[in-house]
Amino acid sequence: MPKHEPILLKNMSQPGYTGTLAEYEKTGGYQALKKIFGKVSPADVTQLVIKSGLRGRGGAGFPTGVKWGFLPKDYQGPRYLCCNADESEPGTFKDRQLIERDPHQILEGIVLTCYAIGAETAYIYIRGEFVLGARILEEAIGEARRVGYIGKNIQGTGLTVEVWVHRGAGAYICGEETALLESLEGKRGLPRVKPPFPATHGLYNKPTVVNNVETLANLPHIINRGPEWFAAIGSPPKSTGTRIFCVSGHVKRPGNYEVPMGITFRELIYEHAGGMRSDKPLKAFIPGGASAPFLTPDHLDVKMDFESVAAAGSMLGSGGVTIMEEGTSMVWAALRLMEFFYHESCGKCSPCREGSSWLVQTMRRIVAKRGRAQDLETLTDLCKNIAGRTVCAFGDAEVAPIMSTLKHWRPEYIALIHEAEVSNLLRPQPAAARH
Amino acid sequence: MSDTTTGTVRLTIDGIEITVPKDTLVIEAARRVGVMIPHFCYHPKLKPDANCRMCLVEIEKMPKLQTSCSTVATDGMSVRTATTVVNDAHKSVLEFILANHPLDCPVCDQGGKCDLQDFSHEYTATGSRFIETKRVFQKEYFSPVIETEMNRCVQCLRCVRYCDEVMDVKALAPAGRGTMTEIKAFGPHPLDCEFCGGCVQICPVGAITSRLSMYEYRPWMLKRVDTICQYCGDGCQITVQTKDNQLIEVNSSYGAGRNNGDLCARGFFGFHATSHPDRLTKPLIRRNGVLVETTWEEALEYTAQQISRLKQTHGADAFGGLVSSRCTNEDLYLFQKFMRLVIGTNNLDSSARYGHINAVQAMRRVQGTHRWTVTFEDIVDADVLLLVGTSITETNPVAGLRVKEAVKKRQARLFTIEATEPGIDSISNITNLSQQHVGVPTAQFGDALLGLLKAVVDGRHIDPAMQNRSSAYVASLSEALGKLNWTDIEAATGTARDSFLEMAGAIAQERRVVVLAGQDILRSAGGYGACLTLLDLLVLTGKLTEPGCGLAALAEENNDQGAVEMGAVAELLPGALSAAAADTRATLARAWKAELPSAPGATLKEMIDKARAGQLKAMVVVGENPVGSLPAHMDVAGALRSLELLICQELFLTETAVLAHVVLPAAAPPEKTGTWTNEEGHVQAIRPAIEPAGESRADWEILSVLSMLLGTPSAYGESKEVLKEIRSVIPGYGLLGPAPTPPKVDPAAVERYVTGDYRQDLAPRYTLAPRRPKAEGAAWLMRLTQSLFHSGKLSTRAKGLLQLEERAVLRMNRAEAGRLGIADGDRVRVSNPRGELTTTVKLVERVPPGTVWFPDHFAQQASELFDCTIDPVTKVPTFRTASVSIVKVG
Amino acid sequence: MLVEKYKSEIESLLARYPVRRSALIPLLYLAQRETGYITEAAMIEIAGILKLTPPQVYETVTFYTMLNLKQVGTFHIQVCKSLMCALVGSDTLIGWIQTRLGIGPGETTPDGAFTLSTVECLAACGTGPMMQINDDYYERLTEEKLDRILSDLKSTGSSALKTGPFMWPEPLAPKGETSVR
């Protein structure tokens, strides 16, 4: 299989590349705006992006150009672009690499997007833990501002785009676009009721587009080399372009791999990531971050595009692929993820808030060999009562690990419960109560 | 089919078709067809939050269940609220909420009126399969009158949202994340807010409850009576709940009354004033210099004898009468009838004299009505609101809620002219919401109004029709305003010309303009003139007669408006008709079948002066406490001591009652029937919730019996009969029930005013106030102000309110105090040539630098410091500002 | 008082947003930088700057993990315990730290030098087990590396073993040089 030429990771793959403005320019950076300004209208840029088939790289996979098109056409006031750099989905670490290694690629994408949607202000909402990333972005913005790539009258075009870095403070839920907006507004990061959508009522109730870091990083390339070029890569027409998949877990070479969409999991895991780290075979893998249902070795030949993974009963999500070898307890793994969701639940809606607390306690008991027979039915029921009933997708996400591990590895749950029952029988019984 | 012209949509709910206005939520549409969709976090007064997920319904063509509280009804929508799927969803949401909910029903005050209980009963199986550990919050002290038990909280956030969206106080904070979210104030500190009780009322479970009635009852044990709050002029409807003749709790139902179910601290927590142990329960008579208990027979017979004797010896005009505006219309009517008919004098006055009469006289003069021409609904619907000297949050908090609603929900433009500065404190500050704020001392209110009027002229905002029809009036005003220069106005008000121009422009150009004038201006020296000038503003801009426009004068006491309408003031007869006019006297005489006194009567201060001079020999004082209310230097006590007969009808033995020869115990509002007229002019019925304390009787009853003992037949069996007479004497009066249409401006009155009447006092009104140099060493301006937690002196008997504010503290600007090295809680001595006072300092944001505020309700302590001026026309006494010096004491 | 000490920084922060409240988290970070945690006085001051009530500031502080209401040690060790790191030994890492410093998750060493917390995914899943200490990441940890980091911090206050800018698999080395790490 020929190794595909990286696009997003290309610059940083060059020896000695440190991501400064000068280096980025040398590789052809910051030329895209000149290409289109005055020649291609903002509405047409949106059409270009639709044509390229670019879909959001944050997890939801919504067609980017279509999302831009939802902004009201004749609205006169301010519009905003928010770059979602709140990468917190367990298993995902691609945005961090893009930010720390090639910040200008993202900044150029931001400027192009602002041109297309008519925004003059962009906020990069970066998770608080990315202290280095925030600093690198601030420096890059400073560099770009000094030579006029950001700010007023960009490159003599009269266009204004101000870009600000806004650090989050440790809340996974702020990666959800409306929770991100709430957090940017200085409030608790609770997701908003949709509709209305950010396209019409976003930041400060003004039309807003929220895009992931990787999504934005694709923009310069789409503009420079044309939507047709982009659409030909990967798995057209539904899953075009490359994706940076983050491989973690029990593999020889975990890390970020930029590959065209449509390669199989087997290729990614065994050819790019070097296969299993030991002689233990693969037992399970998560295809798209903690919110994606677990898959089994039977799914290794599923293609890594949005539709195929959905058809297999999971989701491509954030692109975080986690490999688990034989010997990993699936119940334990589901519990670990449930702890994550319990900790990160914002608490707004009843099913998720109370459900996550209930689910995590039941799972803890089962793993600690204090489970009971009725627990499995309770777990299933609770998960069914949470999914689809919550304000945001967090509810669907938090039940994915338990539902999928119950589906594929139910015997492990049963075994743990059986062990609990046995140990209960063997435990000395308390003296019978006197009546 | 959606009707875009009138904006309606048609949808089906459980098979029932209904047409609703556009933008109606599905849950509201369901309510209209009688389907109650269960919910916790939804509330019609709040923006939908859709967090409880209880209101899920099936909507055709939508794959997932939808929250009906956040879904807008669209044309052709088909909603199902009771399918198996929906019921299972309700069950599951309840199961989730009950998972962490403690089994507190036996000890929870909400038991019996709890949404969670009710829904559980309707939807849930009896068993619970939750065998994990419930999350536990340690119980913490929250506040003196509001209690929280966070284990019961269902995190619907209604309390937080109400405190933010409706009250604009933002004192409640959901702290933490996930299932460990709990409602707190600021960190570990107790709650510090307006204590309106809104969070207690709106909490669907027992997480937030009233401490005042904790553990005292179960809802089904209580008797409920709908009546009106006895404190301020807003006239809120309250539900008084009692058990075994004890006052237990007060709340207000959603949508009820003029207040729409909202209350303030006084209404919610102030009801115990009635049951204070010091209530007078038996008549008292002075024997050998000491007041001793006696029987009604002895007290009333003695009173009647003395009145007869003094009337024979000295004549009717040796009598004076004072009545409180807290009395019912029936009490007030019978009081003035007693004074005018039985005694035969016009020497009578009520506490409307303290300020409200200023507004009423101005309205009568210019627009020919004694009532507002607008309502609370007009305030909510206004495009522009101008607040002048209202201190609305402290004095008329529920009217203040209507202003907040207009600004926050309907984007009305708010302009404020107040003796307050914007700033965030623990109670809301209406000036924070205003687009233009003029912050001036009360003495400069007039100057600010002149600035506004000058801007109307300079900005060419005079209504063209006005210009044509009343050119002389317009010219006179323009000329007078032309003599003022902007430099002086800007210096006097600290506000730039452009701000005035912006305000004037908005007032002229927007459609619905309501001007609210409150106690700070009505009780200040130029109060009457200021009301006239505000009416000039509306006249000049052509707004006075437009629908949805008008002057709204806020009233401090609950029946100030009624006092004026019942003629309980020297210069007015019932119907607020002139006592000086022979024809109105004649009409009333016909109705009463007797002669009316024609000599003009003495007003409040005039009676005090006459008493001191020996010209007044006797006074009947009903519910009023002039010794406590008026400044010390007036020596009201000395004046009253020179009376030969002082009769007091009172709830408590006040500073005035203690000087009386006879004290008659009066029934308190929760103990009697009657009507009150709120500031809008709505006549509302009050109903008794408990028996009168001891042997106390309603004021009108006492006066009725006295009348009979004095030979004037006055047989009223019930207060209804008094009301019947009032209705016959004042035709068209007193329609009870939902708000009658407000009166319209009388064109004849306006015509009279603009064709010449305005000239009487044009010059003094249109002159800037003289700039008084600061008195030597007296660097501060001290003001008597209204506290949100009290009303007059009556509220200082309410144990709930005393827990919120039990004594007077001097409020000072935080930043200024910091500069002077004065810290919160420091003791200071306040003094001027008249007297001194030592008190404690409290630092707040809103007090303007150079000013300190002292609460009116404890003013007896500061009474030495103030002197008193009287308005020449309306005889309103003004005694609420003084120059003082302040020194920190050890 | 923050306003006196950081006047220009505060002004430039406020200038970034059309609505003042957006500057809340940046101002809270400022206050936390100053005292290590967010004091009540800081919350009251920030409320004044942003025209909020103190409860509004308080509710935001309690929502976010990284804003501390209590003092933490000089070095705040935050070990990722999410599944992906757990698969490659984060629990063992926590055990090593417990052994060496004598503190468990949520505890601080008696001298106030180290606080240990377990946190959720830090977006370093391919390079676990890992931890964040104050502003810096330390990835691909082994027992030896941990020892070296702790002793570095104790002696000089910083460690060369901190990682970033991030790229994994490693970037190609410039010609003629050995690979970076």
C-alpha cells in the first residue's frame, strides 16, 4: 500500500521545521487569501468547500460548507468564528500536534473561513491544559499580526480578521459547540437547547460558526489546490480528504497518522501503527474516541469512513483509535470510560446527570466483584433511558461503552457477577436475627 | 393553516385541534386544551431551559422525543402526550431524579404540595431499583428566613433563573458540576439578596423552603384566604394561610393579582406584624395619668362625652383628625364622614399628605383625573420608561419587576433620574439597566427635569399638533427654558446635554412612553412642581393623551390612593372632589342629608401648629403616628400634650398613642374585610384570614359606633354596606375584580391648563434650584430612605423582617468610605447643629459619594437631625434630607 | 488588588471581547497565577470589574476543574487516568508517585511541594502514561524518568524532560543529527 503524501502533517514532517511564520511562508503558506480575494466571492468560497466534501473533524462529521451556509444571508451585524481547540475526547490528540507544530496552518484556515462567512472576529477556544499550545498560538498570532496576515487590512485587501486565543479551564463538555459558546461568554459550560442553532444564535446570540482545528487546517489546501483535488482523496463522495487518526493503546507505534479516509482499520493498526505491541492478539478497539461504541476483531476490515463505521454500529467520531489486546477486561475498560463521563457530565439534564452517577456506581460494584444478577438489566435499561433523551450528544456518548461492551462481551459481565455471587455464598453469614 | 396576518398556527394535541398565537410553546398550547404536561424546570415566567427532560412528548415526523417546553408549535404539528413511549419516558426521568432524592417526605415542608410527589404518584412504580449510594450534601445554614436542603434539589435551576431573569438580583449560584451541583450563594456565605421569597415559591420540591414556617404545617391543614398585602402601594395579591387562627405563611399564586404572583420580602415574610405580642387587645383609658385597660363601653362613652363637651365649648373647628393610609376605603370614608358630619370640621388629613397628594393634585390639575391613565400592563408594554426619583426596588419592588420585565424581555428603553448610582449590590439596582442615567441629589431632580424639557425644545421634539393648538403655552415654556443655559444644567446635574437630548428624542419618537414618579421625588420639597413638570413633558411631546402613555405616580402606603379618593384629606371630598367648591359640597350634602362644613380644613402640619397654639382642643388619630414620623424639632409630642382630648385608634401603643386619653384597639388588615385602592387605581378586596386580636375592632366599626353615640345614625352592619354607600356617593366607583379600564385624560382639564392655568407657577418651576453652598463642616448629605425590608414602622413588628434588618445602619458609598478609612461595620457619629446620632456603617455600591442613607423605619433615632419645609400649595411636609458631618468613633 | 498590579493586562483582556463577562476565565487565571488559587477577595474584585455578582463568579469557578478554590502544592502533579493511559500503565505510574512522595490522589506532601491529582484525558494518549505538572507535560514516562523529573523539580524547579511541541511518531531529525528524544 503506497504511503499517502501527508497534507496537514506535511510541513512538520520536514526535518528541522519549527512552525515559525517564515518557515510556513517558505512552504507556500498565506497565499490562499490572495488567490481568492476579489476573485471568488465569500458565498462561492462556501460552495467550494461544499464541493470539496469536507466534513467536520471534531467528531460530528457535519459537512463544513453546509454548516457555513446556514448563516443568515442578509444579516448586517457581527458574525463570529470559533475554532474548537478543546480537544478532550479520550483517545484524541491530533489537534494538539497541529497547534504545537504548525500553528500558522490553522491561522490561515481561520482567516479563510472568516472571509467566507463574513466574520471579523475569531476566537480559538483552546483547552486550559494546553498551556504550551496556547502560548505557541499567541506567538504565531503575534507574528502574523506584525506582517499583516491577521488584523486590519489583511495583505492590503481591506479585510479585517481579529484572532484571539481564549483558554478553557478544564471541562470536556466545552467541546460541545453550544457549551463552548457559553464558556466563551464567561458562564458555566452548559450546552444550550437547540434550536436555535449557533448559525443564527451563537456567540452573544449572533451568527456563529464553530469549527474544529483540523477542519480549519484543511482550508488553505482546499483553496490552494482546489476542491476537486480534495474530493478525489479518500472515500468520495461522502468521506473526502485525509484524516489524522490517533492510535493509542496496545500497539507498537502509537501516534498520529494522516491517511486518506477509507483505509481499513487493519491497515491503520497493523501497517501504520506497527501492529500489536506483544504476542497477545487484538481483542477490541474503539474506532473514534471514548464516545464511539467498541468494535471487535470482526470489524478490522471496515473502512474508516463515516458511513462504513456507522453501518458497523459505531462512529468515526474524533478519529481516536484505541487498541486493546487480549487480557484486557472489557468491563474494566467500560468502567474507566464511565468514570470519565461521570466526572465530565455538566449536570444540566436529569438523565445524564443522575444516570452517569448511577451507571458508574453499578459498574464499580461489578468490577469490584460486588455485582448482582439484576445489574445487567438495570444497566441496559438505564442506557436506553439516557440515549436520545438528553440536551446534547453527551448522553448518547456516555452509554456507548457500556452498551457496546455488553453487546459484544456480555459473558465477561456475567462472569464478574457470578464471581460476586460465589464470594457472597462463601462469605460468613451474619447470625440470624432474633424475632 | 397559519395565518401570517394575525400570526397564529394550528396544531393537534392528543387529537384535539387548537389554534394558538405564533411562538407559543407546545407545553403552553397543551395547557390551553387542558392537557397538563408534567415538568419541573419549565415556568412561564422564565426562558425555557429544557433540563429536567420531564416534558418529553412525541411529535409526528420527529424521530426523538421532544421537550415540549422548548419546542415552538408549528402549523400542522401533531403532538401526543400520553403514549406508552412518552409514559415510559416520564417514568424514567422520575426514576433518575428519585435516584438521588432522599426519602424526606415525612420531614419535608413541601410534602403535599410537591411536584415530585405528584408526578411520582401519577407515573412511577412503587419500588425503586436504585441500590447505589445517594449523593449527600452537608446541610448548611443558608439564611435567616430561607432554608435549603440540597439533597432534595432536582437541579431544575428555576430558583437561579428566577433570581436572574425576573429579579435581576443574581444571588443564587449553581456550584459544582454534574451530580454534585448544589445551589449556593457566594461560597460558604449565607444568602444575601432581596429575600423576595421567589425561590421558595418557584422550587418544585422541598429544596428551598421558608424558615419562618418550617415544620409548622402540612398544606392540607391550612385555611387559605386571598387578600392584598398591607405594605406598599403596588397592591399585590397574597394568599394568607392560617391554622387554628394562627398566621402561618403567605405566598402568591402564579398569575394572581396585579403582581402576577411575584412578591417582595415584605409581602412574603412580613405577615407576622399582625401577630406581634404587643398588639393592643383591649381599650385603654387614662386614669390618674396612667393608661389602664377598660371596656369598650366605658372607653366609647367617655370619648363621646368628651367630644360633645368640647364641641359645645369650643366648636367643631377645635377638632382635628388624622388617619392612616393603611386603612381600608371603608375606614377612610367613615373617618372623613365622622369628622365632617358628626364633628363638623374639615380639619382632617391622612398619610397621603406625606407625598402622594403631590402627585394626585398635579394629575387633577393637568389631566383632570385623580388616577393613573395607565396600568402595570402599560409599563410592561412601554417602549420608553422614564423613572424619576422612584428608588423602585426598595419602595415599589413589584412595580419594579414590571419595569425589569419591560427592559429585559421586551427591550424597552429605560431612562432613570435617581438619587442612586449604578452598581452591583446584594439587591437589584434598576439604574444598572438604564440606557441613560442621571444621578443627582433629590434637590436637583427639578434641574434634571428642566434639562430634559430643554432638550425637548432644543432638539425640536415638540409635538407639532401641540405647537399649533397651544402655541402660547409652547412659547411660554420655550421661553422659560431658553433662559436656562446648558452649562448651568450640566453643572447642576452632572449630566451632559447629549444625554438629555437622547432621552428627549426617545420620549418624543417612541410610541408608548410611561413616566414613573416615586417617593424620592414626591416627598421632596419640589414634589408637586416636579409632577407638573413631568406632565408638561408628556403634554409638550404630545404623549399625554396617547394610548399606552402617561404618568404613573407610585404610592408608598398600600391605600394612599384610596385615602385621597375617599376624601380623607382636608381639601378633598370623596371622589377627590374639591372641598372648597360649593357645588361638590352640595352634592355630598344631599347624599348625606346634612350640611357640610365650609371652612377650609387644616392639614397635617397646620393641625400640629394649631394644637400647640391651643386652637385645637381635640384630635382623633386613627393609625397614624405623627410623634414618630415627624422630626423632633416640630415637638409634635408637646403639641399633642396640649390637647384636652386625644383619641387614638391603633394596633400598637406607639409614641403617639402613649400620649392619648383613650386608646382603642383596632383590627389589623388580615383580620377584617374592606377594600384598598392600589396606586394604579384598582380597588381590591381584602378578606380576613384570622379573628381580630383580643377585643380589637375594625376602624370603620369603631367610628360607626362613635357616630351613633354622638347622635348621628350610622348603622352599618358590614363593611359591604359602607362600600355600598361609597358607590352611591361616588358614582361609577369601586368596580371590584379584574382591572377596570383606567380613566382617560379629560381634554377640558388639559385645555384649562394649557390656556392659562399653567402660568400660576411657571416661573418658579422653570428656575434652576439655588446652589446652596455646603454648610461649614457639614460635608455630607444625609437622606432618610426606604428599605426594601421594611415599610413605615409597621414592618418593624414583623419577626421575619427583623431577621433581615433589625436595626438601622448608615449606608455609605464603598469606594468613598475606603478612601476615608471607614470600614464596613465601623461606628460613626453623625451630627449637625440640630442634634446627633451614633450608628454603624454599611458599605454599598449604589449610594452616591457625599451622601449617606438612613432607613426611615428607625428614623426616630435620627429625628433630631432633620428640619421640615412645607409645600405652599399642597402642604406636603418635607423632612428627609439634612446636612451632617460624620466622624468615626472608637 | 489585581487591578493595581495587572492594570494593562486586564485592560487588554477586556478589549478582546465585546461583552465583558467573556473575560471572566482569563481574569480568574490571572488571580490564580497570583496566589495559586482563587481567593474570595479576588472573586469579589473580578465581579466588580465585570459588573457581575460574586455568586455569578463563584458558580463559574466551581464548574471548571482547573480553577482552584483551595491552595495546591508548588508542583501540581496531574496524572491522566483515562482509559487510554490506563491501558499503558497509568495506574502503575500513580503507584510509583505514591511510593516516592507518600501521597495519594488528592493529597499534598507535608512540605507543600507536591500535590497529586488524577485527571481525565490530557490529549496525549499515544504517549502515555503521562502527567502534567503545572504548565508542562511529561509523556512516555518510565520509573527512571519519573525519578529524574521529581528530583529535577525538587532541586531546580524545572525539568528538561518536559515534552512538547508535540509530534508522535517523532518528527524526522534534520539531516546529520540524531533523533530528538
